[in-house]
Amino acid sequence: MSDRETLYNLLKQTFILLDDGDRRLFCHYDLSPTRYYALLHIMEKPGLSSSELSERLLCDKSNVTRIVKGLENTDHIIRKPHETDGRTLRLYLTEKGQSVCTEISAEHEKYNELRLSCINEISQGNLLENLSLLNESLQEELSHPLIPVNGNKADGA
């Protein structure tokens, strides 16, 4: 296995471990990570549209519709008509949603301090720099159509 493959596999495993920890934390609030991040995005930008939320969550609009309906049913968010565009609805946190999101965010921050405490400050600086560079590169790569590395179209095999 090449160093690049090893690096990819470590990053993937790190994501899986972080995601599982997040799931365990958020389940105490009857939320999935996706629903928590939806609340967080709405808290950061009240009046967000479903389309904007879809872009921020990197998921399709039908999935966002399901997420929004679920959060609305649990009284975490409300939808209000857009002031000028009758087709668009804006998303806002309810008082309950604001309270829950604030509480979870504080708990998540403490949990991350604990999970990442094994990394010293010098290593953390290097890791931040390198992961930022990687994320910028990956974001740039996603903005272009996917072209298979070997030049052939995927055959689904």
C-alpha cells in the first residue's frame, strides 16, 4: 500500500471515529449529526433557504426537505415565507431549537477538546495547516466534473 493510500485510509478512519463520537453525543438530544448541523447552519444564518441549507450540508434538496420537516415536527425550526419570493421559505430556529443548539454546541466543543487533547500544539499547528491545504484542494477538485483517473468511464463494476 502506498503512503497516499495509507494517508487516505487514516483520514477516512478518523472521520468514521469522529462521526461515531458525534452520533453518540447528539443522540442524547434525539438528533443525528445531520440534523444538528442543519440547526447550526440555521443558527449561524437565520432565514436560510432550503436550497442554501442543501448546499451547506452537501446533500440533495429532497433530503433537506425531509430534514427540515423532521426538525419542524420536533419544534426545533419554523419556516416562514420569503419577503419577496413567494416560492421560497426561510428557516429559523424556534426558542427550543436555539436552546438545544446552544447547549449541544457547548457540549460538542468540550468533547472535541477531550478527543483532540492527545495532539500537542506544534503538531496541531502543522495538522491545521496541512488539513486546510487538503480541504482547499478537495473543494477545488469537487468544483470540476469527475474524470476517471484512467480516462475510461466507470462501468459500474
